Amino acid sequence: MEGLSAMPEAVTEDRLRAHVETLEWRLRKRDEQRRAMLHIMGDLNEVNRRLGDQRKATLHILVDYEKDRSRLARSNLRLEDSRKAMIHIMGDLRETTAEMQRREQELRDKQEQLVQAGKLATLGELTTGVAHELNNPLNNTGLFVGNALDLIELGAADKGQIVRELRQAMQQVSKATQIISHLRTFGRAAPVSREPISLRPVIERALSLVQEQLRLHEIEVTLDLGPEEPVVVGNPIQLEQVFINLLANARDAVVDSPRKAIRISASVGSAAVEIAFVDTGHGIPSGLERRIFDPFFTTKEVGKGTGLGLSITYGIVKEHGGTISVVSTPGEGATFLIHLPLAGPDTK
């Protein structure tokens, strides 16, 4: 019986021990869960703290964005104002450009009118000499035609003589026609076109127009253009006007000199040709070498010069890409030097 009573006690003790172990295991589990919960709570707090920081950063970003948006709006307003101002400026610039172009065109028209006026004034000065040049062929024409009529009226059997007289009359008519054609060509408004031209015939044509006046004033003219044929790109009528103006200026300079002489020479360089007009006049007063090319400036007596010749000459030479200058010693004459660029080898 003692053995039987001891067994329940042992079973009870085992159960208690098992129950205690179960309780201890549960307590350990709860402690582990508690520690896990504490970790979770710590992580949750860290997450909440980070979320708070991110919220603050987001708020800062939103504030900065709002500031940037406000600044952008103001910048857009300024840009719009600047755009409107630029549109006004461009409009004003277009109007100013159009006005400048109109004024430049008016200036070119006035310059062309001035050149044409100077040309007509030159023709007026040359009227006496040109009339004499025309008078000679007209008189000769009348003489030859009269001889032919006399031969016909006398019943001359040699018709060859009559034909020769009439042919000579036709030659004189052709000469007069050439003179008139030259005057018409020189007198008309020069076109603005440029072409390769040889300077020698241009200078010779200019000399032919004033030759009679130079002869009447007993002025000796020497022409020495050298063996070369300089070719420049320009307008032959305008360049002829340049040479006529310089010849007329030299004529007036030597008219009262003890020795009346004009020398025209040319020298060809590698890129330009130099044409020199040398006179034996009284020269240019010291200090006036630059002023003589100013419009309406003249050293001549009142009524004997317009002051346009050398000014027009300067303008034409400059338009041709050249230069003109004067070297003078008072009492020893003057030398006008013109430099014109030669036409390139590829110029047609």
C-alpha cells in the first residue's frame, strides 16, 4: 500500500514540474515577444521619426517649389515685358533701317545729280572749242561738195574726181558725227555698271574734247602713257569726266604762267596704275592741299569756278576703289596723282 501511495505523488510531482516548465517556457516566449515588441516599437519610432523628417523635408521642398513658382511667374512677366519691348525695338529698328535706306538712296540720287550737273557745266565750258571742232569738218564738207558741184556744172568728163570730192565730204561728215556722238555719250547720265576698260582711249577721248581750248590758250600738252595698256574695272564715262576735270583744272592753272605746259603720264605697278597730271601753274597755296577736294571750295576768282570739279573727281575715283592726291610747291606747279586698282587676271 505504501508503494501504491507513492506513485500518485510521483505523477503529481512530474505534472507539476511539467506544468512549471510549460509556464517557464511561456514566460520565456512572452519575454521574447515582449523584447520583439520592444524592437518593433523602437523600429516603429525610428520609422515615425524618419517619416517626420521626410515630412519636414517635403514641406521645405513645397515651400521652395512655391517660391520658385512665384519667382518663375515674376520671371515670365519680366520675359513677357522684355518680349514686348523687343518687339517694339525690332519694329523701331525696321523703321530706322528703312529710313536709312531711303536716305542713302536720296544721297546717291543727289550725288548722281551733282555729277551730272558738273558734267553739263564742263560741257558748257567746252562749247567754244567743240564748236570750232565742228566748224572745221562742216566747212570742209561745204568745200568738197562745192568742188563736186562745180565739176558737174562744168561737165567734167573725169567722174573719178567728183567721186573723190564727195568721198572726202563724207569723211568730214563722219568726223562731225563722231564729235557729236562723243558729246552725246559724255553728256548723258552715266550708268552705274562697271566693266573692264583700257585707260589709254579714255584719256585720249578726254583730251580730244579739251584739245581745241588748250590750243587756243597756247598750252603745250605732253602725253606719255608708256608701252603698257593698263586695264581697270570701272565706268568709262565717269573716268573720262575725271580726266576732263583735271585737264580743265590744269588749263586754268597755267593760263597766266610764263610757261604753259601740261604733262600726262602713266605708270603701271603690280596691282595699280598711277596717272599723273602735272602742270606748270602757280601751284596751290600752302595748307589748302586737302581742302581743294571739298565741295564748292575754289581758289579761283568769283564767277570763274563752281568748286565742284575736284570734289566730283574725288568722289568718282573713290567709288572706283582708287585714291587721288595732290603734290604742290607754291610757284612751281601742281601734280595730281590718281591710283586705280588694275583689273584681275580673271576679269572678263
